[in-house]
Amino acid sequence: MQPSRLEHLNRLVENSFPKIQNFLEKITVEYEKLENAKSFWSEIYLAHLKVKEGVEIEEKLEIPDTVFIKIPRISENVLKCEDGSAVNELHNVLVYYSKE
């Protein structure tokens, strides 16, 4: 997995649990890309979450074993129809909104 993709996934997972400070220091996360996922506009990952040994998480903040993550992408059809600058603009919009 590309380092930038891993950073993006980590940020999305960490932002999903805002009440857990230093999330990635307390939780082990392993990602599985779902290759057969039938999503035309997204890459879909399954994040396997596990509290690290010796770490206590408040009962009300328990985390699930797995979460799904969808990352929007520009489809092959769009890439065929648009020029390079339009594709770059679309990419920048997707990155911007996935950071929110």
C-alpha cells in the first residue's frame, strides 16, 4: 500500500473516533482492500481494529472489531472523457472533501 494511501486511511479512521485521544497509539489497525467490492466510484477497505495490550479504553468508548472505509475515486470512464486539468481539479475536490 502506498504511504500516502496509508496516511489517508489512518486519518479517516482516527477521525471516526474523535473521543479517543492518540487513537493510533492505542489501537492497532490493519487494512484489507476489498477487491471485489461492487463500488463504481469508491475504493472500499475493511479496517480491522484491536486495542493494544495494556491499553484501557473507557467502556462507553469501546470500538468495533471492524469498520468499512470508502474512499471516493475518479472512475475510468471519467478519465477517458476529461482532459488532464479537469481530472486534476476533480482529484483535488475529492481530496479536499475526504479531509473534512
